[in-house]
Amino acid sequence: MRKRTAAVVVIGNEILTGKAQDKNASFLIGELYRLGVALRRIVVIPDEVDEIARTVRDCAAQFDYVFTSGGVGPTHDDVTIEGIARAFGRAVARHQELAEIIRGYLGDDVDEARMRMADAPEGTRLIHSEGLRWPVLAVENVYILPGVPEHFRKKFEAIREHFRVEPFHTRAIYIREDEFDIAHWLSQLAADHPDVEIGSYPNFASADYRVKITVESKEAAAVERAVAALLSLLDPSVLVRTE
């Protein structure tokens, strides 16, 4: 079963210099997983048109969905729109529907700084949703979202169901054994069950267990087969619990 994949491109000098802390990528990690989408890349890049264009072009070619964060305001350093346009070889033009939305809120006597928010790459799609005053902009498989976390979350939550696919199925096994002692079993399990992903996570903060092993796949039956195989390899005395 083919996985849907995604990348997150966080854009902003303020993130790279520590003036602000990114919260949007970590938010999407959980959201995309719950939607059944495999997040494959998170990139943080500066407010530079060429860098944005290169990164977006690369991610759009490799992944099903690309979500950008930041750089969509009215000031000189908000260059995400231009960068995305360049990524696809398009011009930036005034989007008439966006311009009408702005005039609807502010009237016809609106200044150019505010009207700049209606500029978008040619061919931009507008995704409307109830509760959103301003639609989400999308170009090909790239979804353009703001950098302010509250606005980012609201916009993504408005469109999140567009991305829902088959869920991930995950089981967890907790054991009282060091990773060194189970590494050979996990290698064997991975070789025998290539249709699942196996994770091993040591725990140093609690005496309850030493290692948490996860088994994950889009196919529930494949997970159960791998878990049964793993339990048959382990000494029952080291098993703490399964979830």
C-alpha cells in the first residue's frame, strides 16, 4: 500500500536566528500522522527567494504534499509568494478574487500595502472553508500557510480532511532488556517483515522498562504478524507489557 508523503518548509530568518521559535512543524508532525500521511522532511530556510524556490521545487517533486510556513505578510522580507512562483516558473499577479475579498472587508479605498496580500503565483487555487475569512492558497501540491502559530493551526484545521488517507496501525512492546541484547532480534524481524517499520527507543528516565519497541504499518494484519514473531523471539521474562 503506497503511503502519502509530505514535507514542511518553515521559512523565516527569525527562526534561524532564534528571534522566534517554530511551533508549526511540531504541530504538523502529530496532525499528519493522525491523518495517515507520512511526514518525510522538515526544512527551515531563510527569507530568500532563490532558496525558497529551490527548496519548494525539490520537495514538490519528491512528496505528495508540501506545507509552507511563514513569509506571507506585507513587508519587504515576506517573499514566500515570489519564491513559490519562481519554483514553478510562474509570475506573481494580483488574484482578482483575493482583491475582492480585501475590498469587501476594507472598502475600495484600500492602500497598496494591504492589496499586496492579493498577489499570488499565477494559477493559485483558493481553498475556502467555513470560519476562514481568508482562504488557503495552494499552488500545485504546495499549501501556503502563515507563520503565526494561531493562524497556521486555524488554517490547517480548516483543510485537514483534504489529506486524510488510510491510518497507520501501531503496536508497542515494552521490555526489561538493553538494546544491545535485542539488536540481533530486531535485525531479524526487520528482514523477515519488510512490510512494517520497527522502532527501538531506550528509556533512561523510568525503572518500569528499558526499551520500547514499536511496529507500524498501513496494514493491521502485517503489524500483528510482526508483533507475534517478535514475542516468539523474546524471553517472556523480559516482557513488561504490550499496547
